[in-house]
Amino acid sequence: VPLPSAVEALTNPTTKLDVARAYWLAEFADHAYETNSFALEQWLKQNGFTLVLPVDKNGTQGFLAQAEGAAVLAFRGTEKKLEDWVTDAKFGWDKNPEPVAPGRIHVGFADALRSVLGDLDVPIRKLKDHRVLLHFTGHSLGAALATLAAVHYGKDSSACPIRSVHTFGSPRVGDAEFAGEFDKLFGGRAYRFVNNEDLVTRVPARAQDYKHVNELVYIDDRGQLQRDIGYWFRFLNFVTNAVGDLKEAVKTTVKDHSMKLYCGHLLKAAGKTSNP
């Protein structure tokens, strides 16, 4: 079965897990790392999209792109050395009197999103008139920002409705209240992909009251997509044994956090005829 084009996949109205759509949103998340704006615009053009807005303020980066019937907001992950980012990050709560979403939120993620909301508000609202299917995506830090932005705009009746949220290698973003609000808004149309032993998905810790959003799609060590939570247990056991030295542990799992690996696994999965 030929792989659908990006426009075909992202204008598919289904809210069920569609692996071709997931693959293309992984590609958008990967291209959020593109530092050459001409190269990004060329890739978008080749796939039927145009760049609406580059996002770049105070270290928060990404882009908004649009095609006939579809739009994508993609956030870039951190370019800091991974083990330093995981172990040095301050996992405190946002104290700003103007919250970007309900519940308690990681202060770094909240500040990063807050810095670009002024740029995003008008374009996200204008898309409502274009009747597009809007998708949010991102990898690593970008996944956290996509999750947080989805709740922020999902509760804004003047914003374009969000069709799906696909994240890759996302850390936890907020507490149980935040996760519950996300799941209420996006249940059945949000997919959080975790590749094998990607340790970034295990921070900040649950012991600090952080909670993941749903729905988990786990990519096992064979590159197979699994939605049965039983496949998660082996990774949980690995992490339990590794927490004694997080910095050493993340060095052994840095390859599993690679966005290129996420794209490769999903491209392979999308080439099959059935979804998991």
C-alpha cells in the first residue's frame, strides 16, 4: 500500500491512531530542528505545505505551516546535550499569576510557551476561518510544548479546533490536574510515542507529582508499535534500576531519544497495511 502524502494523511478526518499521519507528524517534528529557513520552506513546499509563521523567541522555536485542509504547529526540542538537559533541568512548578493551562505546570515549559503565545495567538485564531484540520506535534522539549500549547488553545473557543496531538519522546509536563484536563480535551485523538528505553519520557519524576498524559504508544526494541501497557513494564523495571545514577543511565539510552529513530520506526510501520 503506497504511503499517503502528507496532505492526504493530515486531512484524513479519523481521530483513531493512523500510522501514516503519525509518521508525517514525526517528520514535521524532526524538521522543526531545521535551522536553514530556505531548506524548511523547500521541504514544506515539496509536501504541499507553506510556512505561515516561523517561531523563534527566547530559545523557543518551531513553526506553523498550512496546506489545503490541514495545518501543523511543530515545536523544536532542546539542542542542549541530552544528559545535561535531563539532569540539570529545574523541575519546579510555574508560579506566574497568569497560568497558561490548568493545574501545576513545569516552570521551564510554561515560561517557554508563554514567550511565544503573543506570536501564535492571531495565526491560530485565523486558521479557524480556513476550516483546516490542525495538528500539534513536537519532540523532547518540543513535545512538552506541544502538549502544553494544546491545552492552552484547546480551552480557547476563539482558536482553531485542534484535530490531533502527536508527541515523540515527551517528558512529563504537569500534575494530575493538568494531565486530566489534557485527557478530557483530547481523549481519543492524542498519541504520546515512546521509543524503547527513551529516558527523557521518565522525567520529571512521578514522585514529584508529575503525571503523563494519554495515550501511550510504545515502540518496542523490535520497532513494533504496542498499545498494550504490558509492553511498558520492562522499561519501567529498567528505569527503577537506573535511577541511582540518572546521568549514567541517560547515556545508555540517548540513542532511543533520537527523532530520526522515531521517524524510521513509524515509516516502517506506516508501510504495513494494518494499524496496531
